Amino acid sequence: MGSVNWLAVLVAGISSFVVGGIWYSPNLFGKAWMKANNLSEEQIKRGNKGKIFGWTLIFSLLMAANLGMFLADTPGNCPADCGQKTDVAWGATAGFLAGVWTFCAIAIHSLFELKRWRLILINGFYSVVALTLMGAIIGAWR
């Protein structure tokens, strides 16, 4: 945990929150997401924003912390040629791979919930994009 850059983790977590705001905005996928969930604007407005955004930020920070721990360099634990050193490219790659992992989890849950592929793709690719960016941020600050 000592080799984790916690400022990078904080910024990466916030970046996921920002990407979500853009991703689910009416100008990008928000309208399609609402339609696929059978939600109206009125229903969305009735939601508890403090609870929704508060928990979203907490979960985004947890995702970033988890990714930051995976990307932490651990010099001295292996020979110099044993592994990949974390940089922006490896961070983005690891984030992308984590995004594919979460995409699959979202798809599995959504299939059992009888969700449409349109919704699975919107939610799944958000994870891929958000985690790729998180990894790039964490990798850039190594």
C-alpha cells in the first residue's frame, strides 16, 4: 500500500464520476439508457441525488483504489525483468482489462435480469472507458 499514489487514486476515482456524468448525459447515452430502463425524466428527478451520487463517488473511489493496488510497483519483490513497470500505457491496458472484466459481470447480471443488449452495452462500455481512463491516470503518476 505504500507504493500506491493516493492522489492519483483520488483523481482517477473522480474521473470515473465525471465520465459517468458525460456518458449518461442526454447528449450521449442518457436518453437511450432511460428508455432501455423504462424510466421517465420525472422518475429520475424523484431519485435521492445525495444517496445516488454519494454512493457512486464512494464506489468510484473504491474501484480506483483497487486498480491502484494492482498497479503498484513492488521493487525488491522480484528480479528486475520479472514484470511490467507501471506507466501510462500499462495503466491504461490494465484498466481496459479490468473494464472487460466488469463488462462481463454486468452482462451476466443483466442477462439474468432479462435486460436488453442496448442497456448491457451502454453500461458495460461505460465501465471499460472509465476504468481505462482510471488506469491511465494512475499509470501516468508513477
